[in-house]
Amino acid sequence: MRARLLLVLLGFSLAAVAAFAVPLLLSTSAERTQRLVIDRTADLDRFATLTEQADTSGDTGQLLAEAGRYTELYGEGLLVVDGRGRLVVQAGISEQDNGVRALVDGALRNQRWRGTPDLRPWSREPLLLARPAGTGTRVSGAVVLRASVTSAAADVAQRWAIILAGAVAAAVVFAAVASGLARWVLRPLRELERGVHAVASGEPRAHVEVRGPTELRSLAGSFNLMSDAVTDSLERQRRLIAEASHQLRNPMAALRLRVDGLEGALNPGAERSYRSVVGEVERLESLLDSLLALAGAENKAATIALSTEDTPSCDVALVVADRLDAWHAAAEHAGVHLPAPPPLEHPLLAECEEGELAQVLDVLLDNAIKYAGEGSTVRVLHGRSGALVHLDVTDDGPGLSEDEVSLATERFWRSTQHQSSRGTGLGLAIADQLARARHGTLTVARATPTGLSVRLELPGVAT
């Protein structure tokens, strides 16, 4: 938008400069051309008078003398003929020259010279002027003058240079004013853009400075109110989830004790129903634990957004080695091969707390081992891509369809092929929340040829 606004402002500025400079350039050329013509017309009048006197007295001495002095002084061509077209004076110009004969014939017919185009800095063609000699309708001769335009064109060029320099200076000033105006107008919009990104990244009560034009100040104020409303709504939602989950823990614990107490007093026919009730209680306990973990992740994201402390860092390779060791027994029990990644030559540091990375990796390994299936392989790879550190957990199990992959990080979503297995559908949502809290990303994709690949990307730390 800034480029378009600057383009419009600069366009108007250049149009204003051109509207001022072009007429000034043309008027300068016209003024200098007119002054040249006036000067040479005076000379023509003088020689026309001398030609008339010579025709009346029959003495051409004075005419020849002044014509000689004129051509010697100015170096311009002069041609004088009598009323019968016979040459009287010829200096630096010939009747055979281009356009001279036509001017002579016109002057002998008592036709006046009709003017000349305005001079330009690049004009080099000499100026031809003609005037009849005589009084009234009686023509006693004709005078043709070929005037040099070199000096006049140089004057025009000098004046044009001054005008153009002033136009360029004005254009530069207008450009600076347009740039400043664009910054002043768009600064509130940049503030709003920053605020929108802050709200999108989870920063609570992200406010923007209220300044600029009246309309933008009103928009900034409305944005601040909206940010507060969004923050309050999210805070109430997180508090509801956390408090509800916490308040349900005690009833769930009491229910679990009572259900466990029934185990020895059941009739043989109620054993199946009892096992079903125990499974549902365990599922509810898992769901409450996941809700508390999700609320904790969201609160963690809000705390990180408000924190002014230095961003912590951890060695990704060390965390991966620790969690692989912790999950090795579970992988063996599920019949899943869990190889160690290749060792790294240098530490791989990421902007994240060690506990947060371990929590995300636990979610990814839990899902991979649980859903890949017996006989599959789960691989964990890590490395650096530019300024980002990436961690990939890939399995060669059945995976998900293209439509299901796009829903994998949604809360409470579970694949139709895994509805019978234990789970709450909150694991990847918690991992995604923790990743975004550290300005990272969690991407779920189909692996090749089969399986699922989850990539965690976090800002890296230079080593």
C-alpha cells in the first residue's frame, strides 16, 4: 500500500512540476526568439531605408559601406536587390541558397515576413528574414538577412538548464514531502498490522498507539477494544477449562475409588459391565489430564508472550536422546522399532525450554508408537535448516488420508480408524500450542510411501 500511495503522490507532484516547468520553458524560448527577431528586424528596417534612398538618389555608396561593416561585425549574410530583382549587395548569402529566392520574390511583391518557430537549445539552422524596401505600395527593392541563432540558442539552453535544475529540486522536495506524508498516513496502519500479528500469535491485550488521521485513530481505538475483548474471552475460556478440569478431579477420584471397591462384590454376570465402566472412568481421567495439560500450554503461551526475559535454549539432541531412552520400553512392548538418530558433530540449540521440548516430543512419540502398529519403525531425526532447528518424527504405519492430515492438530479430533483406541484427541493440539508459543510450527504430513511425518520447527540459536 505504501508503494501505491507513494506512486500516486509522486505522480501528482511530477504533474505539478511539469505544469509549472513546461510553460516556463516554452515562454523562455519564445521570449528569446522574439528578442532575436526584434533585433534583426531593426537591422532589416535600416537596410530597407538605405535601399530606398539608394533607389531614389542612384547612389549606393552608403548602402554598400554599411552592408560591409555589418557583415564584418556580425558575420551574418546580407542580400539586397533593387525593384527589378538585380543584385545590389551580396555578402555571405546567395540567391541560390535554400529558401532565399522565395523570400526575395515575396518581398518584391510587398509581402511581409511571417515569423519563425521558437528557438530550442538544439537549434542550429540560421534564421532567414526578408523585408521589402519602399513606401506605400511602391517596392524599390528587397532585403534578406540570414541571422545566426547560435548565441540565442545558447542563451535558451542556459535558461532551460536553470529552469530544469529548479524543477528537479522541486521534484526532490515534493518526493521528500510525499514520502513523509506516506509514512505519517501509513504509520498507524503498520501499527495495526503489528497488533494483528501480536493477537494472532497469542499476545494478550496487544494494543497499538492511537495516532494519525482521525479515521485511523478511531480504527486504532476500536482495535484496542477488540484486542481486550478477545483476550478476556480467551482468558475466560482457559480459566473455564482449567477450573472445570480441576474441580472434576475430586469427583472422578471418588468415583474411581467406589468403582474399584465394587470389584470383589460383583456377580459373575456383571463382570463385563464392570470392565466397561472402568474403561470409561479411565478415559475420563485421561481426558481431564489432557484438558489440564492444554490449559497449561495455553497459559504458558500467554506467559511467554508477556515475558521480557531472555529466551531460554536447550540442546535438541540431548532431549531427543533422553526421551528415546524413556520410550524404548513402551516401543518394545508395542512391537515398534525405535532406532536412535545419527549423532551430531556440534550442539543443536533451539529457543525453547528443555521441559517444553520434552513434552512435545512425548506427544509425538506416544502417537507414533500407539498408531503405527506392530512391526513398524518410528524414526526421529533432527537438524538445522537456515535459522530454524527441525525435529522430525516419522513412522511407516498406515498413516492418515489427505483430508485427515489437515485436521490432525484440531482439538478432540480423532481419526475414524482409531476411534476404539485410548486417546483424547488433544495431544497434537497441546504440542501445536507449545510450538507456537515459542514462535515455531508443527506440521503434519503423509510420509512416503506410507505412514505419518510430524515436523517441529523452532528458532535456532547460533553456536
